[in-house]
Amino acid sequence: MSQPDTIITARSPRVIDKIIARHFDERGHFWLIPEGDDDFQMAVQMVSNDPDNRRFMIDQPKEIPLRHLKAAGRIRVQAIIDQLVSWFYVDHLKEKVEGADRYFEVPYPAQIDRLQRRNVFRVRIPPDVIGVVEFFQPTTSTLWVGRIEDLSAGGCAISLRPEQAVGLDLGVQLSPVKLAIDGFADLSVSLVIRNQRIVSPAELIFGAEFVDLGPLESQQLDRAVMRLQRLMIG
């Protein structure tokens, strides 16, 4: 693990209560990941929180992933909370049925591990992973492909040649933009140029912010960031 990457552990019940309460207030979701099987990651919505009894409920996934989770042993419950990748483990998921609705009831954990980074949310794309954006240049409508340098849940840094950067002034919105990171993400987004810097005469880096993200796009970006961060610390 590099120096900026530090796992901090929350053990105070009061701190854990506040972390979970904030996530519920933000209508957060969790990823359920069987231990040792990071390729299986199922997103579920947090639907209720019972701080008095220190437990919360999450939606059950559909039948096929549900069978996989039930067959698994220990499960990592993971989310991005306060802009930190946060996780804890449960030995089993307790089912709760309310009429036609089915949920999992999850007790508050004894501890929550959190990945503290100097640049919260921002992960560099490894050199062996191909990450690109495709967009139409705003003044000529030419289709360009730029390389993604890093990714966060809220934006990305894009490497471009000078001829690709014409018309990309601060505040310019690009839509639609195809964002693809091999094995991690493949989606269409809208983004706004927020900053730029010159790396060399042949390369510029643009900082872009995602705007108007839908819940599915946000989930896919969250998942990509979490998986890339775990790849870096693994």
C-alpha cells in the first residue's frame, strides 16, 4: 500500500451509528460481495434504519444473485460513505418478509474499515487497463477519443492532444460522452470541463465533472471506483 492509502478502522459505536445514519439519509446503497469472490458484486438499496436497535434493512436482489449470496459464506458489505470506500463483514444475511416485500436485516457491525486517500474518490487508471472517453468536439463535431487518466465518482481526468482540445473551454458541457474502462465500466455520461493543465506540447489534461447522472450510472461509477481502489491496495 502506498503512503497516501491508509485503511482506518471505526470501532466506536457512536461513530458507527453516525456513519450508517448519514448513509441512510443520503438514500445510499451497498454492494454485497462474497468473501474471496470480488467478481460478484450485487448493488442493493438501503431501505430503512433502526438506530435504537442498531440494525438496518436492505433490499433483496433477484433470484439468481440471491441464491449465490445465500450459498456464500462471509459477505463483505461495502459502500462509499462520506466519500470513503467503507466496508464490514457479516457471517450471514437474515431475511425479513413484510407482505410481498423481502429484505435482508443487517445488524450494525462492531467495526467499519474505511479507505482514507489523499485524493478522496480519485483513482488512477492502472497502465495495463484501457480507459477511454469518446466525444464530439464542440466546434467541428469531429469524434475524438481521449485517454482516462483517473476516475472518481464525480468526474475524471482526460488526456488529449492539442488538436482534440479545440473548443474545450472551462464550463463547456459535452453530451453524450461514452466512457469505457476495460473490465470496469461502460456507460454514457454528460460532463462539464472544470480545469485544464499542459503536460507537454503534445498533451493536455482536462478535469471533467459528471453531471445529471442517473442512479444506474452512479452505481456503475461507484462500483468501478471501489474495484479500482481495491485493485490498487490488493
